[in-house]
Amino acid sequence: MRRPAKRERAPAEAADPRAIRQTALKHLARRDHATGELQRKLRDQGFAAEIVDSVLAELTSKHFLDDERYVEHFVSYHAARGQGPARIRAELRQLGLAEESVDRQLDAVADWRAQARTARRKKFGAELPRDFRQRAKQARFLEYRGFSTEHIRAALEGDVESDE
């Protein structure tokens, strides 16, 4: 992912809390952001770092910016897309979010084995792999998606009753 070059702003605009707040709210109106992600975007747009931090603290206190909510939405969205906990955790770690929050939201997902089964079925169909080659291919796919060995084994065996 290529970052755009840092934009040069007039010193008065770069230090104007109202301009920073307005730009931050424009970003937040499009989608939820993690604090670190929004901070980076605003700094890349040429705003003064210390004022960006104070504006983000204000937005956090007013709950316009909420890392816990961001993690919750991120986990539910990516789990619904068929991604596993390891991949989701890695992406959230890159954003610098709190491990406790990430772990809490990943634990809230009802059944990662069922998620792995669904992802496998969506990609390869309802029939289980018949030979080692097909099994290995499907296991690699699920591993890439971020599922653990336990989840992959459950998805490839198709034994629903053993999950309870």
C-alpha cells in the first residue's frame, strides 16, 4: 500500500483545530476509523501533529472516534467475509489497536469452526475433499484465510456434532 506524499499546508491552516476537526469528521462520515489510522491520515494531509492529537482526544471523548467500536465492526465484517481469527488479528495489530480489545472481540465470534466450514463450502462446494491433493489445497486456502489447524481440521472433516 503506497502512502501519498505529505501535503504542504499553510502554517495557519495546519495549526487550525477547526480545519482539523472538519477534516477528521469528513473521514469519519465515510467510515469508522481506528485512532492511529485517522491520526496518520491527518498528519499525512499536513496538519500539525500536536493539534491533531488534541482534536482526536476531543473526538474520542465525544465517542465520534471509538477504537472498541472499530474493532467490533472490523471483526464482524471480516468474519462474515470468511476470514479467520489469525488474519483478522494480524490486520488489527498493524493498525496498533489494543490486544485486549482484539482478543475480546475475536472471542465473541460464536464459532470459528463453523466460519471455516462456511468459507470452505463457499469456495469448494458442499462435497468434502476426496483425496490428499484436494484436502491439501483446501487446507492451504483456509490457512491463508487465517484459520487455525483445529478450525481447518473441523472444516475438512465436516463433523458438525463434534463441535459442541
